[in-house]
Amino acid sequence: MERIVLVARLKPGERERAEKLLADGVEPIVPDAVDRWTIFLSGGEVVFLFEGEGARESVLETLDDPVLSTALAPWLPLFDGPLHRAYETRSWER
């Protein structure tokens, strides 16, 4: 199982708009190789976690696709700076 995380800092006061997007069912990009995604929201950041076999490559290809990447359009005005990628480097399971 591969995991990739996309992290963005929210502009001040945009948490409420992010909560509204989530309540309205606005989903992030959902590439074919993604079996599960989760969104984490803090006071100043939003984190998108994608999981699945081949998720890393699939998410990156989707971000590079000018048509498919438009799924992020509702989120972009909320971001204070670029969307950052983070890759799993270590994990632990019982």
C-alpha cells in the first residue's frame, strides 16, 4: 500500500470555507490507483492523504494533467502558497 500526502497552508480565516467545501461534498482529486483518501483539517492547514497500490504515481500524474487537476480548483483560493507533496518515509503497525 502506497501513501502520498498533499499539504496546503490555509489563508487566515479560510478554515470555515474549507469546512463548507467538505460539508458540500467537494472531493479532492481521486486518481484511479487510489483506494482510500482522507482529509485532515487544522486551524491553518488542510492535508489530503491518498492510499492505494500505485497511489503515488497516480496522484502525481493527476496533478500534472491539465483536465484532471481541475478537481482541486475549489480548494485553490483557500491556499496560502503552493500545495506541497509529502511521501511516506516510515510507518509502524502492530
